[in-house]
Amino acid sequence: MPQKPRLSVVVPVFNVEDYLTECLDSLAAQTLTDLEVVLVDDGSTDASPGIARARAASDPRFRYVRQDNAGLSAARNTGVRHTDPGAEFLTFVDSDDVVPHDAYERMTASLARTGSDFATGNVWRLNERGRQQAWQYKWLTRRRERTHITRDPELLSDRVAWNKVFRRTFWDTHGFAFPEGKLYEDTPVMIPAHFLAEAVDVLDEHVYYWRVREGSITRRRSDVKGVRDRIAACDHVSRFLAERFPDRPELKKTYDTSCLRDDFVYFLDGLPMGGPEYRGAFLDDTAAFLRRADPAAADTLPLDLRVKWHLVRERRLDDLVRLLAGDGAFRVRGALRRSAAYPGLARVPERITKVDRRELPVVARVRESVWGADGKLRVSGYAYVKNLAAAAPGHSVKTGLLKATNSRTQVRRVPTRTVPDPLATADSGQELHSYDHSGFTMTIDPEKLKVKGRWRPGTWNLGVVVAGHGHLRRAALRALDSSAQQNLVRDLGDGTRLVLGHVEGRLVLKVVTYAALADDHHASDAGDLVLAGRLRDGIEPRTLRLTHKHSGTELGYPVTCAGGRFLVRAPLADLAAVPEPPHRAPKEVEPPHGDRWQVNFVLPDGSSRSVAAALDLPPGRYPARGRELCATANDQGQLVVELTRQPVADLAEWAGDGSFVVEGTATGLSWHEPEFVLRHSATGEEHTSGVDHEKDRFRAVVAPADLWEGRWYGFLREAADRHGDGVPVRVLTSVGAALPSHRPRRDAEETCGEREFTLDRRFGDRLLVEAGPALDPADRGPYRRH
């Protein structure tokens, strides 16, 4: 008798021939193997039925069920009826999505350990350009076991079925079924499930790839049925909470507020592009929802939403559409009792437009951080209070502050100059306020971070205080975008480094010390990687431990210590013998370009210490069974040992004629006739240049004049592989520390209309060229055009 499956997977299938095979492959490859997969063909008219039947014929865990087209909900319900009711767990997958190979093993293991009713997890958003964190789950940064939606209200945004594994007894006890004939069928089931559960496990690890396709049901913004079904779904949950929990009205109020803040906003923003029928449906159904909602549900919403929902209540469609088509900027009226005045919008009660500190956030961004020849760190950017103009120097006076995270009293004032920055106005994307005088330059002297004459390991938060218009506000400094959240390392001497980095998005300075620094390596005639370097603090490590993250393999080699230095030999064949991990992510996700090993010293007492590396340590590149082994510093200054063919640039600079030069290592073992490719980050357009390649080095010279505005990332690619992606060029850590590098300006009389070009890095060590627009900074953005 066949063994009962532990997990039932229901997969509705409808006209997804381009994606179905990848979806089914991801299910077949699950590390939790005792599962059944029910494929419900919902009347497909393409090649999907053949793909599904073939899978069922080749893998006994898959079963094929056919029904006339009835929609996603009906297909899911049919699938549940065809599963084994004795299975311990139940889950759902959309047939154009992908499940990570170990997702179900991780989720069922959590449920087995905690006894919770279901588990939910983090989600990647997948499209043709790769994967991004799904915005609905950005809050999900830590694991939470046996929690509940009443204790973790962020779970109100966890409204989809496919990132969950349910205990089958929980599902059957409550008789869950998806509403048939409706779009947005997940919400009326998932939110009640959260409230009815005794406990839920929330995994911060990603358990699902959600593919976003043009025209999918979750992307219809101005569809009449879509808006009506979404509002009806939320209304269903609101009524459920009122009926099931009559003694807890705050649950319904919290949910109603979340609908006005999240669910309906997608369709609210679609009003300018919607036709009369869509606009009428939206106004009618949302007005009915508002009448049934708690009258105070909108009071805690942000200012812009309070105003918009007020206009919805009053059916002031013209004013609403005009406001939605704008940029959200407003003027502040009053001194003690402040209120917002939106251009062209009158007759809104002051209780709706009242402004408090939440409505006037500080925008503080860092453009670049560079070390000066005087050994001081200069941080430049802009900071202003949103919707309070910084059109004159006195409107935005700034002071930098450094505060030690482990002390309330250790605070350092940072010399700060207010400077013009017209790009701050352009970057703001609005036309009402000038922020031209919000720029700043901070000068940080590392000597000022000493405590009682010594540098002490620790972290300092870097922030800014902004004064102007009668306000005094403090804020953390943040990068322009997530790709710029990278490190900048500086040697201070005596085994101490200063690392400029980011913690939870905010800029920090870390004083770190190291006890071992790798400053040399070579390959021996015996086929060993020989690592050498300096030791500090009298330590004498016994063993160098190399840990392979993906396989868990650990290798250990004895260390020779003498005269304050160390030397260790690691056979190249040992590292090369560990198989390279397979790339299990969807094809749209860029594969890793190196197989890294973590490096630690093991001390006589059994403790371990990380190993730093000289910032200019060359990568080496030693043949190892058809691959290359490199040893160099990462952007945090730590020693990295990896098997990779990724080119490393040890020179990136501007030439006198306005072109730029990139040179680095790329051996003949891995590269034959490479070309240098610049690829636009948004459009994918490519600009190719020839490469001089000899003696395991490459050199490319590029004239950037033809580059369109935007970021262009650098790659090496074999010239014969014109359709391939190539391999990103990374920069040596010491080179990255000297970036950004702006193309030198010509004589003043020749600069009119001259575009800006900047050599820079993102994601820690990836080389790019930033091509500026043709407009001068003082002429860019909606404010200038207005």
C-alpha cells in the first residue's frame, strides 16, 4: 500500500505553457520528497495540459485533474477535494511561480517543532529583470514562532495563499474554501485564517518566487470587476471580524484602516486612468465600505490618504483626480496649529489637513563619502524637512552628530557646511518647493572618535540635525538607494580600521580591530595556496579553518607563527574537490559568480577569529582543476577565498581625453577573447568595447559620450557569446575606496552643456558608470519645468 503523503500541493493550471515546466520542476526538486501534487487544469487552451499530463506520467507524486474553466478559486477547491485527506499539511502554488528547493522542508519542520496551525514566509517578486524583495513583506526581517495577527499586526498584509503551509486538520476544521467567480480570492480566506489560528509561524527566509506578469489578475488597476471584487473581499473580512469578535471592535477597526491604507490605494491611484464606469464603481463601493467602517478608521492614516478618503466620501471626483495626478506636495499654513494646503484644493476641514511631526519627515540622503588627503572623511548629501522649502541657506541649517550606540553620553559634533545642491530639488520629484540649499558636507576626523586617547571598538550612528522654519529635527543619514548601502574601509594603523557602513539602512561608523591581516599569497610548486600575513595582540593561531557555506564542508590546515607573522598552506586540490553548488533560483535570477569559503583562525583555546586582508591585496588567480582560486579583501576588509572567474579591476580612472580606462586580472584559463560590456540597468541596452587581453590581464578604454542617461554596469563577456550576460567586473577594495570618480571638467568656457560621467561602484564592489542627463543640474526636475 503506498505511503500517505506528508504534504499536499494544489496547483491550478490555466494557459501558462511558458512557465509551467519551471514551476513543476521546482516542486519535483523539493527536499521534502513525501508530497503529492494535484494539477488542476482549469480548461487550458494552450500546451499546458500536455505538460501537466507528461509530468503526471513520469512522476507518480503528480496527478492530473481536468475541469471546464471556472476560475482560480474553483480550481483550488477542486484540487483540495482530490488531495489525500490524511496528509498532514496542505499548500497552494500558482502555476507560473517557483518554489525554492527547500521551502517546504523548512516550513513543515517549523510546524513540527512548534505545533502552530500554519506557517507563512517571505516572498521574492520575480520578473524578467530578476528578483526583488516583495514590498508587502519588507517588514519581515526576523523569525517569529507561535505568534498571532493580534500581536503582530503586520500580518494584516499577509493576504496570499501561496507562501503558506497549513496543518490539514486546521484547514478542515474551519471548512475553508475560496470564493468562486471572484478575483482577489485569497483575502477572504487568509485573513480569517490568521484570526482563527491559535498560533502561526512566520519565517523571514524566502519561501516563494511570485512572478509578476503584465495582465495577471493582481496587476489590473482600472478593471471594474477587479475593483469591485477587491472591495467585496475586504468587506467580507470586515463583516467576519464584526460577527466573530463582537467584544473586540478594535480588530475590525484595525483591519478597516489597513484596507484604506493598503488594499484600496492601488485602485484609488488608478482613478485618473479609469473610465466613467470604473470611477463610478470605485466611488460607490468604497463609499459603502466607509459607511460600514469605524468612523475613526481613517483618523490614523497619513495626511494624503486622509484627504483623499475625505474627497471620496464627498464624491468630489474632479478634485480627487486632480490631487491624484499631482505629486503630493503641499504648503504648511499656521505656526502653532499647522495645516496642509494642497494647490487648487479648497473646502477640506482642518481636522483632516492637520499637520504634525509625522507629516513633516526629514529626508536625509548621502550622495558620496570619500577620504581626503588629510586623512579625514567627507560625507556629502542633502537633508531637508519635506514640504518645508530650503530655498535659502537659513531655511535648512544642518549639524552632523555621531553617537556611540553603547553609550548615552558619547556624542561627537561633526563640522558641517550647508552648500547648494539643486539636485536635491530635482530628486524630490515635486514642483512646489525648492530644496536647493539643503546640501551639506560633513568632515569627520577619526581622531575625534578616540575615547581617553584610544580608539575603542564600537559603532557610531551618524545623523543630522536640521533647523529651519521654526523646526529642529534630527534624522539618520541613509544611502540614496539600497544598492548604495556598501562599505568604505580605512586603515587607521595599529591594527585598527574605520568602516563606514549601514545598519538597518542608516549610516554608521564602526571602529574595528583585527588580530590577523593577510598581506601576501602565492601558489607553491606543490600545488598549495600559501597565505601569509601579520599577527597582533600576541595571538598564535593553531589552525586556519575554511568553511564552505553551501555544503557545510570544513577544511583545516596548521599555521606556522614566527616573528609576529603567520604562514599557512592549503592544497588547491582540496578546495577544488568540493563541488560547486547548483544554481537553484529561477533563470531570471543572476547566478553567483564565485564559490566562496569563509576564513577563520582557530586559537589554542578553541575560539575563532576572522582574518582581515590588506585592502590592495591582489586576487592571485591560481588554477585549481579547471577553476581559479582567488584570495583578496571584500568591501568590509575581510579576507575572501573563492573559486571564480570573475574579473577584478585594480585600476579604474579617467584619461585626459575624457575616456575612462579599466584594467584588471582575467586569466587565459577562463577568458579567451573577451569584450568589455556596459549594460544599462533599466533598459538592458549594451555598449561594447574591445579589450586588450594578455598575460592574464585585461584593459579596456571607453569613450562614454554615447551612453544614455542612467547607470551602466561593467561586464566581461566572450566576444563569441554576444547573447550571453557575461560576468560582472568587480573592483579591488582599494580601488573601490577611491570611488566615485567624476570625469574632470574642461575649461569653464567649454563646460556649457557638458554631461556628467562618474565611475562608481554599487552592491559593494560592482563597477559602473553613471551617465548624467544633458540638462544642467539647475534645470532638472518638475520644479524647474514648472
